[in-house]
Amino acid sequence: TTSTNRPKNLDLTTIELPLPGWTSILHRISGFALFFAVAFMLVALNASLESAESFAELKATFDNSFVKLITWLILSALGYHIVAGVKHLVMDYSGIGESLEGGYVGAIITLVGGAIVI
């Protein structure tokens, strides 16, 4: 049986997430971005190892501002993802940060740590 008294809010733009929710979503987004960035990084690695000429071409490619931006975004996603992942490991294996207040403090530490790494 389904309760008809349940509130339904299908408009995701009206939901106010707490800070730990935002850090969790950013962790998922950074992981998703890194999944696709692996292809970019593997192509660059392959080009750097193929020959001296392809390495020189890759080096010239990295002089482009757009490529530098993409590289910075990939490294930023990696840095944030590592910081958030370490926070999750600490929470899972030590139990620190499982309360509401601890989750909020952990979210602040994650954002500050991610900003420092980036």
C-alpha cells in the first residue's frame, strides 16, 4: 500500500541541501569528470612516449591556453576527489564525522583542504 499523504517535491531546484550534501555531490562530479579525463591523459601519455617528435608536438599543444585550462580542471578535480576520498576513509574506518555536527565540520575541512590542494 502506498501512502497518499507523503509530500512530493519533484522540483530539485527548490531543495536546500546542507553543506555535507554539496561536498558529496562535488565528490561525485569530480569522480565522473576524472573517469572521462583518463582518456585525455592516456592520449597525452601515449604521445609523450611515442617519439621525440610527438613529444615536441604535445609540448607545443600544452602552450595553448585552452589545453592549460583543461589540464588545470583535471588536476583540480583530482585534488578535490582525493581530499574528499580521504575524508570518507576517515569517516568509514574511525567513525569520526558521523554526527550532524561532525558531518558539517568534515564538509568544511573538505572544502578548505580541496581549495588548498587546488
